[in-house]
Amino acid sequence: MKDNKRVKKERKWWDKLAPNYDRHVEKNWKIYPSLLDKICEDIETGSTVLDVATGTGSVALKIARRVKQVYAVDISASMVKEAEKKMHEKEIGNVKFSVQDAYSLPFDDGTFDTVVCKNALHNMVKPTKALSEIKRVLKPGGRLIATITGIGESRRFKLMMTIYRFFTAFPAFHKLNLEEAADMIEKSGFTVVKREIIKHPEDTLPLIYIVAERRSNEPYS
Ligand SMILES: C[S@@+](CC[C@H](N)C(=O)[O-])C[C@H]1O[C@@H](n2cnc3c(N)ncnc32)[C@H](O)[C@@H]1O
């Protein structure tokens, strides 16, 4: 992986947070347990799945026993270390974690039935580059399941995130709403088949939930 400025920008914050990431999520995202169930429902049993920007592996480890094989990648080595620790504790054998950049995935064209990217596209400087790679590694007609924090759903959320970012350097590079997120995914070679806003009453921010199919007539790259 080319260790350039962009990679450092995307990785730094998460490397530091990794040991406390699961506690951070438990506090701020009450929706996650039901979200993981929802993602499971949209993945076919026995399929081959890639989890892009896996973090500490919540999706990969949740779906592992239902699918054939999971590959899970993240740009932060500390996140991947935490994910692997949990995989060993749970004695799961069909997940392969590795440190990779979503902009350059080490998989052949058309490898996966489904790619999941949970809550990470807005944390990437150029999400369309990751989407182009996701499209390349998906089989024609394969599915992308993406969730994105819905910062652009209101002016209040946008302002809150600007202030939060100013004080914490939190890497939220994009403040998208549902339509903008769906449009970005459509323009990247997908047909959106499901789009909705989901929110737990105790969470501050909503989540954008999108399921999209890789258009069969799209070239791999
Ligand atoms: C908000 S966390 C989400 C983690 C996990 N998907 C979850 O839902 O718990 C965002 C993740 O995106 C990862 N990330 C950011 N840029 C990336 C890139 N270019 N390639 C791979 N992972 C990236 C970060 O390291 C971080 O783990």
C-alpha cells in the first residue's frame, strides 16, 4: 500500500481509537445490534462476502457462520488486530482479515457475491474511488450493502459535525443525505434497490442504509 498523505489522514484517527472502538460504538450507536441483523437479512446464506473498512470486524464476525467465506479489510492495522483478537476468541475459521486500502483491493475482478461497507464511505477522502474498486471485485449483479452516517440529513447535524470535527479532528470528509448518497452510488455503476434512513431513538445521528446491485453491463474498471 502506498503510504501517502491521504492514507495517513484516513488511518491516524482510527489507529488511536481501535482499542476503545467497541466501547465508543456501544455508547454512540444503539442501532448497531439491529443494524447487524438487518445486514444479515440482506446477505444470502452460503455466499462469498467482502467487508470493506471492517473496523473491529462487527459485520464480518456476525455474518461468518451464515456464509461460505468472508474477507475483511481495513486501512488501520490496529483495527484489524482488534478484529482478529475477537475472531480467535469466537473460534471463527472462515474470515480472513487484512490491512488494505479500499482504493486498491487485492482481489480479482468479479470475486464477491456481496460487499458490505458499514459506516465508512463518509470517512474516506474519495469514496467514489472505493466504490469503483467495490464494483470491480463484485460479480455482475452482486450486491453492495452500504451504511453511511446521515450527517447531511439536516443543517443541525452538519453544524454539529463541523464543530465536533474542529475539536476532535474526526475524519468525516462528507456530509451526505440519503439522496446524495444514493446518487453517488448510482453514478458509480450500481442500481440502488433499497434506500432508507434508520435511527435509534437514543442515537444522535441517523444512518443511511442502501442496498445496490452492480449493473451487469458495467465494465470491471
Ligand atoms: C466508522 S469506522 C467503521 C468500522 C466498521 N465498518 C463498523 O461499522 O464498525 C470507519 C473505518 O473505515 C476505515 N477506513 C477509512 N479509510 C479507509 C480506506 N481507504 N480503506 C480501508 N478502510 C478505511 C477506518 O480505518 C475505520 O476502521
